[in-house]
Amino acid sequence: MVQVNDNFLKLKAGYLFPEIARRVNAFCEANPDAASRVIKLGIGDVTEPLPPAIVEAIHKATDELAERGSFRGYGPEQGYDFLRNAICDNDYKARGCDVSADEIFVSDGSKCDSGNILDIFGSNNTVAITDPVYPVYVDTNVMTGRTGEADDDGRYAGLVYIPVTAENDFSPALPEGKVDLIYLCYPNNPTGTVASKETLKQWVDYAKANDSIILYDAAYEAFITDPEIPHSIYEIEGARDVAIEFRSFSKNAGFTGTRCAFTVVPKSLKGTTPGGETVDIHPLWNRRHCTKFNGVSYPIQRGAAAAYSEAGKQQIGELVSFYMENARLLREGLTKVGIQVYGGVNAPYVWLKTPGGATSWDFFDTLLEKGNLVGTPGSGFGAAGEGYFRLSAFNSRANVEEAVERFTQSLG
Ligand code: MLT
């Protein structure tokens, strides 16, 4: 028989969100009367329709494909220039970041890219992650054989875990020794906390001193409300020599279903061969991208570009404010019933301490049974997330208001 990649057998249980869905389905089957009352604040999936400027651009581009004269087949794997230029001007040049359009690779998701990026790095690099963390970073390292087995707490041998908890004010300490690859995510999923310029500078300085590369996931940057908080790691001097950045249209522009994202790989970023010869990273990612990916569809790239039109910016701003108002309602509602909450000010996630010292999964069950509410257990994001719980602000206003009401009834 054909041998499987047995690294997959090291993975703990299912991927977090399908596992939650499985438990919710089981609850609904066992409690059919409660099924229609269930409100899901678990996965961070958008609920509001695409902004009109984006829909219009997608329609128009689709019509172009219906005509022989304007039909297009394969596009450039890296993305059309109209989108790469719009990203470069609006997300980087406007913020004073030294990024050029040909360093931007348009893709179908920052989840995919944050996993795929491992293709271009040697498997004996030391990898550091914060804990709790977006599970994709860990699982893709496991799948590609970069770890040993997991211990009872779910921590894999070989990974360097950096705890981020209330005790250290959700500010991960710099690693004590040298690590090669460092995953950072700000605004943070799952804790909803942010990193200041000073904090990011410390990481950039660490990476420079240790020849490390930071894999910076900024998928939630649009939700930053504090003008002092950096939106891109390239706002930090020297970062283009040590960081790759992942960005997405999923959460700000509502593209979780339509799919469009991008990754920035600066041309000044270097790595090394096993023999110690210096190698440019950009051509490696370009090679990987062109070999394994055929580009995002033309109408969707036109839709993404419309996010940068005047109308698109305004409509996205309204969408972001809508979700952030949900976050405020959740934070305030929980605080009123005596629950300690974090995040939710510059990020669409509210991170809370489970009341009475309950484990994350026990609290999940209590909320589901008493309030028919679904959230994400903090322990699903890592051992240091035990005793915490995440609520997503991506929902309709009516559902959020109803959820706050039920929190009051169930926990007040
Ligand atoms: C989450 O809930 O953490 C996100 O939806 C995950 C993702 O964007 O892949």
C-alpha cells in the first residue's frame, strides 16, 4: 500500500472550527427545539453583504468576460497590475512603507499563504509561535514535518511557544535564544490585542540580530481604530529586510467566500543555503507561486481593486465600523455581567476570561446549553489559551444584541 504523510497523524483532533461545528450539530440534533435559537459567534466569518462598489466592479468584469474582445484567460499568477498597484499605493505608499508593486503577490487567502510559505524554507529552521495562536501556523508546521509529537497539552516538540496571557499583558517576550522563523499576528487572532510601534521594533531588531524572518499576519489591520498602532510591519524601519506580510480582503471587504488576499515578499529579504550561501527569498516565492497557483479570477481581482475606489473605501469603512460596534456591544455586555474582557477595540475579536475558573470547553458547553450561544474555546488556540474564550464580532446587529441579552440571562 502507498505510504501516507504520517506527519498528519500527529495532528490533534480536527481543525478547530470544523470541530466546533461538529459539536454544535450534535447539540442541535439532540435538542431540536433549541436548534433555531443557536447564535454563532465562533468562526470569524463575515455576515454582511459585499459593498455595492465591489459588487458593481465584479459584475462589470464578468460582463467583459462574456465578450470575445474583452475576454481573458489565464492572468498573471502574481495578480493583475491594476490590483498590485492599488494595493501598493493605498496600503503601503500612503503609510510611508517602502514596498513596490512587484513585491506583492495576489492570492486566494492569507490562511493558504501562511501555510504555503513553508514550501520555501528549510525544514530544520527553529519556528516560534505565540500561544494562543491561529491554529493554521502550528498545523502546517506539523504537516510539513517540522515538529515532533504533541504532549498532553497539545504542544508539539520542536516548536518554540511564547505565551501571551493577561499575566504578560498579551505582549509576547522575545525568545531567549535564536529562532529562525517567527509568526506574529496583529491585530491578534485570537486575543484581539495589538502591538505598538515600539513592540514591533523590538521584534524587527531581534530578527535583524538573529538573521530571523518574521511571518507577519496583518489580516485584521483594517479594524485598527487607534491612530498610533501600525497597520503594517513595514511601518517599522528595516522591516523589509526581515519580514513577509500577509494581508486579506476577507474580513474588511467581506471576501471570505469570494477569496482574495495578498502576500508581500520584499526583494531585500535574504535566506541561506545549507552551505551558507546567501539567497534571495523573493524569486523562491515567485517560483512557488507560479508553479502551484494560477491566480485569482479576473472579476474578483476587479472587485478587490474597487475596495480602493473612493466609494469602496467609504463603504468598507462603514462595514468595519459596523462590526466594531458589535465588538463594543459584546465587550460592554460581558463587562456588565462581571466578565473580564480583552481585545475588541482594534480587532473584531473579544477575548474573555472564563468565569469561575471554568475550562474553555466547559464554558463552551455551558454557553451552548444555557444560552444557545457558540464561541471558540481559548484552549483550541493553544495551551496558554486555556481558561479563555473568543467571541467574534462578525454577525448581524440583531444577533449580537440578542447574544448580549442571553449572556445577561445565562451568566448574570
Ligand atoms: C477565525 O475565526 O479565526 C478565522 O475565521 C479563521 C480564518 O480566517 O481562517
